[in-house]
Amino acid sequence: MSLVFEHTTLGQRVLFGSGKAAENLAAEVARIGPGKVMVIASEFEAVIAAAVSQNIEVTLMYDDVAPHVPIEKADKARAAAVRHGIDLLVCIGGGSTTGLAKAVAMTTGLPIIAVPTTYAGSEATNVWGLTEASRKTTGVDDKVLPITVIYDAELTTSLPAELSVASGLNALAHCVDSMWAPRADPINQALAAEGIRALNQGLPLVKDDPEDLAGRELALYGAYLSAVAFASAGSGMHHKICHVLGGAYNLPHAQTHATVLPYVLAFNSAAAPEAERRIAAAFGSEDAVGGLNQLRERLDAPTALKNHGLAEEDIPEAVELILSQIPTSNPRAVTRENLTVLIQAAFAGSVPEV
Ligand code: NAD
């Protein structure tokens, strides 16, 4: 690649430290100034949220969170924020919780402090998502980018090993797809490569012992880098496939990403030798596909879309929906035929075709 590029860096403070979330949140709230705070956390995240917000004054604790931000839930949360005269949003939880805070920020312009507890990465992007009548729409708006992200690996130790692996591979997918996404450039590729290195090192430690803080820190650091790379590079082929499958057939987000990734990497590798070399080097492996497969085996990663809710008869329709969304930047030409082969293999969990 010649060194001619255009790159936008999103402005955001990041505070990273295990066991420091409550302290860092109090300091950030004080730095931003007096005002009414709305804490958003799902009922499953309530215990974590109570501990993290123990040092701040909370006007409204809000827990009506659902996956993929249904518009009705967004409107209800927006109305609650206005009714209580809220000045600052604090979201503590996974991507669904962050997504609801973003939906509120979108219409109210309120600032967000995000405290993530999974590896989804939404906290580092200016992308919002909303679901209306089973259709998910996404868009970009700088108003939804959290002004501060507080990372504390201790908050992730309660995430079960299986979900941690799926969520971590979702982050890894941000990195791999960033290598050839529409706005891929040397900066987001460098971030993505370091993200792969950190996730490849951290996730096996998490898998072996979900309480291992060193592994959790590496995975969280890698997840942050992956999200910054993804926010900058945009959605590549992998994300377009997962977006369609998740939105149209209600497949679980992290597991779908984890399952589809090896197929897209195998599909694109030969046509993107520079990306292939960088991904392989980040894995410390001779080739990119081998590096990913080795990690997936080590993690006992999810293997077949049929196990996650995709029906075989949906494949032709899914292929049509995906085909219209594949970015022109994709290194290998995508046809109805080769995409069908890819989705069928991901459905069955068979060995990816290169
Ligand atoms: P999620 O937020 O739905 O969380 C999954 C489950 O894990 C939930 O039940 C949650 O309560 C639980 N959980 C969260 N943290 C936990 C912890 N520390 N311990 C125990 N349980 C915990 O799922 P997700 O994968 O984090 O996020 C997926 C959503 O994020 C999707 O809607 C996706 O579209 C969105 N997303 C958006 C962006 C963006 O840039 N806008 C980026 C990535 C993901």
C-alpha cells in the first residue's frame, strides 16, 4: 500500500485500570461538573453497576435494556432522561446497554461515560443501532461516541468463559475485517494487528481461568483496539454478513461473529496477501488462517450457524440480502455462487474453503 491516506481519529478519553472503575468514574463525573446522572445497566448488570457507581450521586438507575435496542425501549429511555432533567449518561454493561445509552444521546445530545463489561467494543465507536419491526438499522453520529471510557478488567471476570470466548472473537473479527474494510488505512491496520496480538494472548488465559486478571486485561485492551480500528475502517465483508444474519434471523451477535470469521478470512486471504501477512504475524503463525484456527481450537470456539438459530432454507434469501451489501473494497470478488458456498459451510461448520 502506498502511504497516501485520509484518517480521522475520534476524540475520547480512556481510563484503563483493574479495580479502579468506581474511583475513575467518580473523578470523571466530578471533572465534567455538577448535574443529574442517569445510570443505565440491565438487571443482570445491576450488581456491577451498584458497585461502580457507589461514589457518585445517581438521579436515575435505569434497567429496561434489551438486545439490539428496540425503538420502543429507546423512546422510553429518552423520555425518562428528559423527565428527570438528566445531564449525564453513565452506561455500565455490554453492547446492548451501551447501545441504549447511545440511543438516548442521539436525540438528547447528552454526554456518555461508558463502563464496558464485555468485549463488544461499542463504547469506542460513533455507530448507533436501533431495531424497529424486526429490522435493525445502524448509522453514524458523533453525538453517540462516549466522551470517556472506563475499562476495569475486574468487571469482566463474571462473564462466563463461553460468552467471553464468543465476545472476544467478535472483537477479533473487528480486527480482521479492518484489514480490508472500505476505509482501511495504515493506522487502523496497525491498531488491528496489535488487537489480534493481545486477544490471541489474552483469550486462552481467560478460557482457562475466567478470573485470571492478566488474561482479562489483555482481552479488554485488545477489544478496545479492535473497536477503534473498526470505527475508523468501517464494516467489511464479515460485518455485512453478520449484520444481515443477526438482523434478519435474530442470531446471537457475538456467537455469529465468532462462527463466521474463519470462513471470511479463508475466503479473502489469498486475494489480500499484505493483510494475510500482517494477520499471520500478529498471531505469530506462518499463515493467517492457521493462526486463527489454532486459537479457535484452543478456545473451543463456536463452529456452526445451525447451532445458533439459522435455518437451512433461509440461506438463499440471506445470500441475496448480503450480496447487495458487500463493499466494493473487498479484496476478492463476491458472487452469488461463492457466497452461497461460504454461508453453507458456516451453516454446517465444515472446514472453510480457501
Ligand atoms: P450484550 O450486551 O447483550 O450482553 C450479553 C449478556 O451478557 C447480557 O445478558 C448481559 O447482561 C451479560 N453481561 C454483560 N456483562 C457481563 C458481565 N461482566 N458478567 C456477566 N454477564 C454480563 O451483548 P454484547 O455482545 O456485549 O453486545 C452486543 C450488542 O452490541 C449488539 O446489539 C451489537 O449490535 C452491539 N454492538 C454495537 C457496536 C457499535 O459500534 N454500535 C459494536 C459492537 C457491538
